[in-house]
Amino acid sequence: PLSGRTAVVTGSTSGIGLGIARALAGAGAGVVLNSFTDNGSDHDLAQGIGAEFGVRATYVRADMSKGEECRALVAQAGGCDILVNNAGVQHVAPIDSFPVERWDTILAINLSSAFHTTAAALPGMRAKGWGRVVNIASAHGLTASPYKAAYIAAKHGLVGLTKTAALETAGQGITANAICPGYVLTPLVEAQIPDQMKAHGMDRETVIREVMLERQPSRQFATVEQIGGTTVFLCSEAAAQVTGTTISVDGGWTAL
Ligand code: NAD
């Protein structure tokens, strides 16, 4: 259903971004993978997806903490019908000792990058009269938890940017939506476990059960395949009037 479309997925060499790129390729879209590295393995990853799904797949290096590189990614992609703003980083610390440099970086990668890529992608989408912007926010784009000030502020901001993009593109064949995952077991989540163990004075299993999945009533992690499937839905014609909203994939977290 997405053949002939090209998707740019930021931060897509691992975790959710990779799952989304694979799902879009599986639906027939050409995909542009991205991260801030430029290793042979990055290009091999793209080549592997292209071979597996029979689509055009390339890798473009760009650092999502730098506005000019965000815009250059879209320019170099050779088309951007589907823009998935997925790159994101986390840091866990109380506000009064939150490192300023981490605050600035998290706001840049998790929020400002989506402003820059969206600004670069909209003219091409308008010219075609078709486009999809899918922003990977978080349950933390809708609710808060302690010790994640920068992430939560950025994700709430991303939801606001999503709504604004939807209003500015309404009726133009373009939609903008945010997916709000609960906990998905990816490298980003894995890396939080030691910090949470320290902050709460708990062992690994207790942190997973009592802290991480405590707010996810299903007590099950969501999967990257489920986030990929939700993205494919948002790119479908069934979702043509779904715009300016959030879809939670969080095992009931935000129903509490
Ligand atoms: P991950 O660490 O596995 O992947 C993050 C990706 O972003 C990597 O591919 C990394 O290379 C890339 N990236 C990091 N900094 C970058 C930069 N400066 N420039 C370009 N790329 C960069 O993390 P993930 O868990 O897959 O998270 C992906 C997105 O999903 C993030 O925005 C995250 O906030 C969001 N999210 C994750 C969860 C979860 O439980 N894993 C829940 C809600 C939201």
C-alpha cells in the first residue's frame, strides 16, 4: 500500500526507529535510515532491509542535535513523503542537579530536530498533495514522572508541535500525529535501568516490575513491531482524517 512513497526515519539504526523502518519497508515504502554515525554497518543495515523487502533503502548520516544537519537529511533523502521523527535520548536526574548540557542536548534531539525536519519536509509534501508526519513522543508526552525533566518537557513539546503541524497542513493531504509508547524494551530503556536502580535503591527485577511497568497496567513491554504497525496505520488511507492527535501504545498507562 505504500509503494512509491519514501520514508525518512530519524534515529533508525536500533530500537523503535529500526522497527518502524522495517514495518514501512514491509508495507512497500522506500526507507532512508539515519543516525549520527557513519559506519559500514549502518550502510549494511540499509542494504539488508532493501534486499529483505525489495524496496529502495539507504542510510544518511546526520546528527539530530544540529538543526542544519536535520534539514540536510531531508534534502539528501531524495524525497520525503513520510517523515518519522524518532531520534531520542534520555537522562535521569532530579531538576536541581540536572546537567545543563544534557538538558540542551535532549531538547535539541527530542524536540528541535522535529521542527527542523518538518520545516524541510513540508514544501515537498505540499507539492505532492500527500504527506505523513509521525512523531514518536511517549506516555511521557502526556504524563510526568520524577527525574526526567528534559525528556518530559521535550515530549510534551513534541505533542504541541504535532498539533500545530496538523493545523497548518489541514486539508492539504498531509497529516501529523504523535505515537505515545509506554515502555518498549530497547537499548534506550535498557540503559535507564542502572540509573533507576541507583535513584530508587532497588535491584534490576524490582525496578522493572515496580518502577518501569508499575504504570503500565498490562505489566508487559510494548514491542517495536507494534509501534511499526501503528506507524503504517497512520500512513494508510484509513487514517487520512486522523490528524493532530496522539495514539497511545502503552498497555493502559494513560488510562490510569
Ligand atoms: P534507542 O536508543 O534504541 O534508539 C535511539 C535511536 O536514536 C538510535 O538509533 C540512535 O542512533 C539515534 N540517535 C540518538 N542520538 C542521535 C542523534 N544525535 N542523531 C541521530 N540519531 C540519534 O531508543 P528507542 O527506545 O528505540 O527510542 C526511540 C524513540 O522512541 C525515542 O524518541 C524515545 O524517546 C521514544 N520512546 C521510547 C520508549 C521506550 O520504552 N523505548 C518509550 C516511549 C518513547
